[in-house]
Amino acid sequence: MKKIKLMSSLLLTLLIAACAGGSTHESTGEYLDDSVLTTKVKTSILGDSRLKLLQISVESFKGVVQLSGFVDSAGAVTRAVELARKVKGVKSVNNSLIVK
């Protein structure tokens, strides 16, 4: 009986530790939050007639949004960054978009 309790405690401890975040990886909750954030930014960009979603890649890590890919003009870069910054939950935007 003591072995079962010990094993259960150990398993629970490992599961909790696996869900914790750090400076280089996200906790489970942070991962889900960033997934939602990425989707909201992509939706915002897709809804803008001046931008093409397929040219812009969006990734999020702990509230920081990374935009990358190719766009047709400097105005498109500015617009994409502006739209991303307006999304609730975005802490900052890293812009790696390239004008082709």
C-alpha cells in the first residue's frame, strides 16, 4: 500500500513539474494562451483586404508575436504589425517581414 502511495505521489509530482514553464519553454497554460493569440492575430490579418495570410507567418511565445514572411510593400509591413499589436494579449511584436 505504501508503494502505491509513493508511486502515485511521484507520478503527480512529475506531472506537475512537466506543466511548469521556464524562460525557454512554455507551461501548458502558456502554450494554450499563445495558440489562441496566434489564431487571433492570423484572423486579424486574414480579415484585412490589403494583406495576404499565406505570405505572413505568425508565431507566439509568452505573448510575444513573431511575424515573418514576404509582403508586397512597406505599407503591408506596417499594417501587419499594427494589426498584431491591436490584438488583446499581445505583449510585443517582433517584425521579420521582408518586402519583396
